Amino acid sequence: MEFSTRIIHEDNIKDGSGAVMSPIILSTTFERGQDGISYPGGFFYSRYDNPNRHSLEQKLAKMENGAGCVSFASGLAAATVVFQSLKTGDHIVLPDDTYFSIRTILDTMFSGFGLSYTLVDMTDLDALRKAIQPNTKLVWTETPSNPLIKVTDLAAVAAIAKEHNCFTVTDNTWATPYYTKPIEFGIDIVLHSTTKYLGGHSDILGGALIFGENNQRYEFIKACQKLGGAVPSPYDCWLLCRSLTTFVARMPIHSNNAMQLAAYLEAHPKIDRVLYPGLTSHPQHEVAARQMTNGFGGMLSILVKGDRATALQLADKLQLFTHATSLGGVESLIEHRKSIEGDLSPTPDNLLRISAGIEDVKDLINDFEQALLSI
Ligand SMILES: *Cc1c(COP(=O)(O)O)cnc(C)c1O
């Protein structure tokens, strides 16, 4: 069966009441068997595992064609544990426009742990080869990237990393398994901020790692989850499982809306450039067309003709697009990334990042029409 069917019908909790949908099981502790050692229900303490988290991890592993999944309280909690699985002296290659807080984690939380990293343009495979050192253990990718919407050729990066005995992580928060399943391209671990499209309604914070195989690193990371305890609550897991049932219904609307907005904005005289993988003008359009199925995602960035003030003015004049951080919800958002990332960020001053929601696209285009008239 296709995953859209399996997500609805498999891995649900049956509590004997006949309830059609899964209950939320809030209990932190579970009853032992008569021998004092066994746990007949399969669970013993909620930090280690609980029925709602178990359901969620099974569903997420299936969505990404993975062997196993470890879920966390946020996307960054998931990223932190990947870095914890490295050793002092290890080196990481990161994309030059990686999600900004990934770098901040390494610079602050890991500053005393002897990890180093090099930033490269992941669309330049020669630059990647040159950046790999004898002590490089991890090659990190994020595609499409944030906020420059660069598309990485995952199969090519995975092959180069394997030649050098590095493991690979793809932050698949933006492409989601609806458009790209990185494990199928040879990537070892998929990271999600489930806060975004998987949650889909801007009301759940969460993260997950999905593994191509349940190897030693999977075992270590699973142990970090149980012992470190940065876990999602049963309620978060239940709500996310609820969101996953409508995932394949929401996603085509996000990408159709993004595609139409991109085409409209690209033709507008007050817009300098539109960065969207579905446009033939996108520098990695061919890679995207090969790697992404079902569409090109719901995220685009625009470079407004003008400066920082012009970009901020446009964001302010829009009425349907809320000027707010984050993405992947049913509502459209727009954000001036440089303001968030700070003056050290390489993000252009005139860049606005758009998360296309699932509203009627005519209304979204009309909103831009009126806002662009007034700047
Ligand atoms: C939001 C986001 C994260 C961080 O996830 P949180 O759930 O906010 O911790 C990581 N990567 C990408 C690409 C994101 O968009």
C-alpha cells in the first residue's frame, strides 16, 4: 500500500473501547508483570517510550522509507543529538546557508567539545570534495536551503561522503517526504523539524531523526533520547499523528500556491529575483526536477528591487501574509530573514522568505498586487 494509506490505517493505538481514532495516553509509568521484570504492555516509563510516541515514530519511519525513527521535542533537539554522536577532533561539512541555528548550536553549545566545521556551497561538488579533511565525519545537507532555496544533489553528495567514510544527514524539513525521500538517494539520516509541514498548523513544536538503517549511531542516538529526555509529550505526538493523516492532502496545495506566486512575482517589475526550484530560471532547476517528485515545495524567497527598508515595507503592506518566523502551516507567512539572523548573516538585505499556505491562491496574488502598488 502507498504511504498515504498506511499513515491513516497503521500504527494506531487500540484501547479496547472501540474508539476509531487513537487515544492520548498520558500515564508516565506502566504496570510490571508478575515476575517483576517484564512489562506486558511493552512500555515501562514515558521518557523511555510511550504508546503515542511509538505510533508517531513508526509512522515517520514509513513516510521516509527508513528503518527507524527517534523523535524529539524540537528540530534543534534532534540536531543537537546528531552532534553529540561525534567525538572530539571530528570535523563537519555544513552548507554555507544552513539553517542559521545549526551553526549557532555548534558555536555555543559545542564550543568546548573540540568539533570543527567548514561551510561550503553544497551545489558545488568540487568545493565539497576540497572541504573534506581526514577527520571529517559528517556531511550535512539541507535542500531546498534556507533562505537561498539552493537545491543540493543528494545522490552526488551521498556518494562523495561515502568515498570518504563520512555519514550524511539531510535536513528534509522543507522538501518533506512528499517531494523528496533522502534515504532513497543514499543519505544515512533524515532530520525533521516536525514543527513545520509535518505538523502543518503552526501549533506543535517537534523534531525527528529517521535512519536508513538501525546501526550503532541509531542505537547511540536512541540512548541519548531516552537518557537526555528531550522528548515530545504524548499530547504532541498524538497531535502530530493527527496532522500526518492530512499531510498528502495539504502538500499539493502548498506547492501549487508557491508555484503560482513564484510565476506571478517573477514577472512583476518591482521584484528583482524569485528563488523557487520550480522556475526554469532557478540555477538548480534540473537537479530539482530529477530529485523532487509531486512538485517543488511551498517555500520561495524573493529579492525586492530596493533595500532593506523596501523589503520591510512590502512585508508590512501585505494583509494576508503574516510577518512572522517559521513555515509550513496552513496560513501564509512572510519573513525578513536578515532581521532574524543578524548583521553577520550573509542573507541579502532585500530578501523576503515566503511560506505559501493553503489559502486560495487568487487571494494571495491579489494581496501582493495591492502591497506592491503601495511601495
Ligand atoms: C525550523 C527549522 C529547524 C529547527 O526546528 P525547531 O523545531 O524550531 O527546533 C531546523 N531546520 C529547518 C530547515 C527549519 O526550518
